[in-house]
Amino acid sequence: MLEECKCQVIVVPAKTKAEQILNMKPDGILLSNGPGDPAGVPYVAETVKKLLEKLPIFGICLGHQILGLALGGKTYKLKFGHHGGNHPVKDLETGKVAITAQNHCFCVDINSLNKADIEITHINLNDDTLEGMRHKKLPIFSVQFHPEAFPGPHDAGYLFKRFMDMMEKKSAETN
């Protein structure tokens, strides 16, 4: 999706240090999806903490969970997990419902987030779990579902545009 938006994408391993990432001079950071328990990779959350005030960040699925941990939240294992391409998620800003693709067993605990800094943006309509959040002051947001999977008619493509806009704004501020 980012390449389609004419972004140069550099993929780095999860153990890449924040300093190495910053030395690459990226315009933004995409915390991608992946398998497993986000609490099992605490070094990734520590790296993300060091990047929070430096660059725009967009987290997807495991990236959303890692971002939740980096922002001081907690995660927990869902009883059944969310799997498949038919999960209704409500965008709390617009009131629109998107049918999303999901494949995860862990969730960010809504009540563990600092409400002074974090705004809840999306909720799962099946079980009221957290599906999206954004930082109130920093160019940071994330979603639990897979916007790149397009289970609906491009329901969540706007999220990539939001990320592009954040990167362009940050770039304009630094130039």
C-alpha cells in the first residue's frame, strides 16, 4: 500500500535499534503486523518508546499492540481471538462501520491507556474491544485490524492517506 502511494519502503528486523532507524532518516514508521504475544517482544516496545516523539507512526495489528505497550498500556489474550474477514469495526469519529479482516489473539486493554494522551478511535462491534487509537498531541495512530486486506470495498484505505498526510506535514515542518 505504501509503495502504491510512491513511498520508498525500507523493512528492518524487529531487533533494529531506534538509533539505527533514525540514522536512515525515514519520514515515518509503520509498525507492521506479525504473529505472537506482544509482551513476548519487550525490546520492540522499548525501541518504539524512543521513536514516539521523533516521527509519525502508524501501527497495524501486532504493531498496534506494540504501540499500546510503548504508550504505557497493557495487552491481554482474547478468549477466542479475532480471525477472518468479517469483523465489524466502528470508526468513532465518523460513525461509519467497516467490515475488517483480522487475525490476532491479543488485544490492547482500553482501560490501561492514559486517556489524557490517547483517544480511542475504533471499537469492535462484536465484543467492544479496542480496534484503533491515536495520540492526542503526536502524529501517532494505530488499528488492530488489517486495512491493507480490504475485506470491504476499500473501507479502510483512508488510514494510509492519513499516514501519508502526517509524514508530509512532519517533512514540511522540518524543512
